[in-house]
Amino acid sequence: MKKTYLYTFLGITLNAIENSMTIVTNLGSILWPASIVNMMHAFGWTMCASIFTEGIVISFLTMILERRMSWKQWRKELIFLTPYSVLMQAFATVWRW
């Protein structure tokens, strides 16, 4: 069980490093970080706020489209989104420096 948490956190960290680098360097990106950049510019938000907000909205939309409210799944998404959004902002600050 402890290895699962370790690997999950390692995966989130590596994903945040890579995605923040592609956002900061403008070298292209997958759809998720590209939409974050659009939200950042459109609303003047930080990367952390954009990622967290988009993640919450998408998780609710998914539950609506599936016609099944799974609060357990929503909590799991929240557990992923919180460190991911904070780490993305932190690594973006490092890459900009």
C-alpha cells in the first residue's frame, strides 16, 4: 500500500515537471496543459488556479454525462488535482527562473 502512494506521488511529480516545462517553453503541449494556458491568458489566473478549476469542472461534467454521481471517484480526482496543480505552479516558477 505504501508503494502505491509513493509511485502515485512520483507519477504526479514527473507529470507536473514535464507539463510545466512544455507550457513555460511554448514548445507544444497536449490538450490538457494547452487549455490551461488559454484559461490563464483569458482570465488572468495563475497556473495553479486554472488547473484546479478546470479539473473540478471536468470531473463534474464527467459525472453528469455518465449520469452517475460517484463522490468516491470525485474525491480521488480531488486528491490528484491538489498536489498536481501546486506542483505545476512550482515547477513552472522554477523553469521561468
